[in-house]
Amino acid sequence: MTNNTLTSDTTLGIKFLHRGYSRGDWVPRDVIKEVYKRISAQGKNFVWEYLVPEEEALSVADRLGDKFSSGLPLFGIPFSVKDNIHVEGMPTSASCPAYAHLPDETAPVVRQLLAAG
């Protein structure tokens, strides 16, 4: 992190994160590390049916780069996807293991979120 520090009590809203990105206070990698730190601190609370491995999420963050892009409306904003929406390589189960399967492609809505940053 460059200037300011994200802490466990920092609210990670879009406007706040974008302001920090544009000032160079942090980069997407910093935000992803904070998000995974918070998830880990919660322990096994069964909120997540599937969690992208941290290294994979960091890799996606690194591809965004360190320079804020106002052309990407969701630049560096972490998001979750309900487990009844297809994401290639992640189980779709609608919280029912008997229905779980791995989809061949990602749903358009998720592709749009990713394309938006």
C-alpha cells in the first residue's frame, strides 16, 4: 500500500475504493488481500459455497495493474456471485450439493462484471 492503510474496520464501498485508487493510496492487490484477511477472520461460517483461491484472485487484481482506470466503472471492486449463477470452473449448486455441477462457460452477467474491472 502506498499512502493509506486499509484496516478491518474500513468500509470497502465503491466510491471509497475508487477515491483511494485514484489517489494511489492502494492498488487492487491491497484490497484483495484485505478482503481475504476479513474472510479468514470470520472462520468457518459457511457463507461461501466456493471461494476463489486467494492466489487466483490476486492474479486477477495484478492484471488490472497499479494505475486506476476511470474507463472501468468497477475497477478493483471485489464481488461475489451467488452459487446459482454459472462461473466456468466453479461449482454451481444453488446450495444443494445434489445439483452441483461445473459449468462450461461463465454467465453473461459475470462476464460483464469482469469486463467492467
